[in-house]
Amino acid sequence: MAQTHSAKICLVGDMLAHGGAERAHAALSRYFAGTGIEVHNVIVQDVIAYSYTGELLNLGKEKDDANGFTNKFRRLRILRSYVKRHRFDYIIDFRMRRKPLQDWLISKFVFTVPTIYTVRSSNIDWYMPRRSWVTRAIYGKSYGVVALNDKMKRHIEKCHGLKNVATIYNPIDAEYIAARLHKSPPTEAFRYIIAAGRLSDDNVKQFDKLIEAYAVSELPSNNVRLMILGQGVLLAKLQKLADGLGLQDKIVFKGYQENPYVYMRDALFFVLSSRFEGMPNVVLESLACGTPVVAFDCFTGPSEIIEDGRNGLLIKDQDFAELTKGINRMYDDNALYARCKANAAGSIEKFSLENVGQAWLDYLKIKANGYSNY
């Protein structure tokens, strides 16, 4: 007869702040704990801003300034000992994985229990080596690889021939967002549209081109500002660009915000100008706040969230002239805007934390009360 015991899951991430993968990690920790699962969290960097549930192993606190081989090996030993001591039923890995040898060693000698590796971007090179035989050596015999959408799943299968790839969406915790919005007054006295993301040197979000598209739109002359949430090395360059276009009083750099939802709520609409995405949490979060979205139909993500003309606009990928037209249309067409705004919050039910969390339980074969059958 099969034995029943309380499930025990370890969620491993780069950190618990700043990005979509990290938000998903934090949200799933809360969901799993709510079903009776014993949750453990491991982070590589000592950066925490999101609300999470469960025990925490913060390997970032073990990192020294040199971060040399000896220190890295020591942290791997700490992690290996932690996994061995707690005898997890599953490990779910949310990290970026760009060091094939290190990732192979972790997969063989550290993650010694059933492990699920998530892929969070259509740029799968951030998560898997380009050489398919190496990818299969690391991931081929794992419990599974989870992609955020079906396009990404097919892309991974085509590139690397993996047979254990599944699709589970990013979760959006509407109750958590609503709690952060509760009793929050309007943030600004001016009207604005909004964009958000890391101002990183890879420039995936393409805020420079968004600024240029905004500059030639109707919005500056109508005193509608562009607000950008996020921090990173490109800030000074973007500020210089705004100054050069004479838009220093029209473009608002708000930096990183612990509660971005109040800014999303009060924006006219959200704009996504990325080169590529996975399943952009910022789009889901904006819709959860009742704010329509204008987004490139980039590979992958937006087309599985946005119903063109119903909760936002899908723009021909990487066509910035069309992006400007879309910005103008969302601003000018009152009927379109009212329809998209009315449908925004209700359009993301399939991405709810409850639905996505249940999909994870089904995938892991865990009952909703937190017990596993073996």
C-alpha cells in the first residue's frame, strides 16, 4: 500500500527581488505553504524585497568579496548538505543557468532529488547550453523542464530534443496585489503611461527606443508623461536621451519601487517594448491593476495574455513606428480604451495563483492538502 506523507519542496532562485522569476518564486512559496506543503527557499544573492513563506537559506550571506573558487565550492557544499539533510520531495529551480559545467555538477551532485528546471525567457540560452548534448546531459533525466508557455515549450523541444518539457504559466497573485493597493491614494497629480523593468546593459526592455517612440507620439504635447519603473546601469544614458529630446520634464524615472502596483493602477496604460520575453509578469500585473496594455507581439508571452482590442493592443514585433501608432490609438480611441480597461482585470483568470498553483500540484502529483502519494 502506498505511503502518504507531508510534501516538502525547495524553491531555488537567484534572489527574491526585482524580476518576474523572483515574483513567481515568492508567490508559489505562499501558495504551496497555504496547501500544507513544507516550503524551503534558497537564494544565491542576498537581495530580498518580495513577501515569501517558508524557511530561507540565503547563500548570498556566505559570499565573500573575492567570490573565488574556494568560496563558490564552500557554498555548493552548504547547499548540498542542506538538500541532503532535508530530503526534499522536489526541488524547483528558478535561477538563470549560464555556466554549463557548474550546472552539470549541481544537477548530478547537489540536486539529488527530483528536480524541475524552469525556463523563464524565450532566450533559452540564458537557461540551457547551446550544445544540445550538454543540455540533454544536464536536464534530460530530470523530473522535468517547465516552460512558461506553449511556444517556449516547442522552441526548447525543437532546439534540444528534450522529451520532458511541460508548460505551466507564470502565476499572478491578484489578492496579494489587491492588498498592496488597498488604502493607497493616487500616486501622482499628472497623467502618465508606464513601463517597467531592469535598466540592464543587455537592453532587453529597449527603453531607449520606447522613449523615442513616445517622443514622436501625441502624448508629450497633451502633457501625458512616460513613467519608467526600474533601476540599472542604463539609467544615466536614458536620462541623457530624455534631456537631448527636450523631454526631461515629460519622462519620469521612478527607480525600483517595492510596491509598483499603485503606479500601474494610476497609469493610463502600460507599454511593453521588449526585444523578447518569457511570460511578462509586468503585463499580467498591470492587467490585474485594471490597466490596459500596449505591447509588442514578441516571442514569447504577450500573444497568450493580450486579446487585441479587448484588454490591450498587440503591435507588430519590433516595429516602433507601429508602437507609436498603438500608443496614439490607445490614447485617442475612447471606446477602445474603455473596453480594454473594463476587461483588463477579468482577462487574466487563467493566470491566477490558484489556477497556476493547482497546475503545479497536478504536475508534481501532490494533493491539495499538501500530501504526496508514493
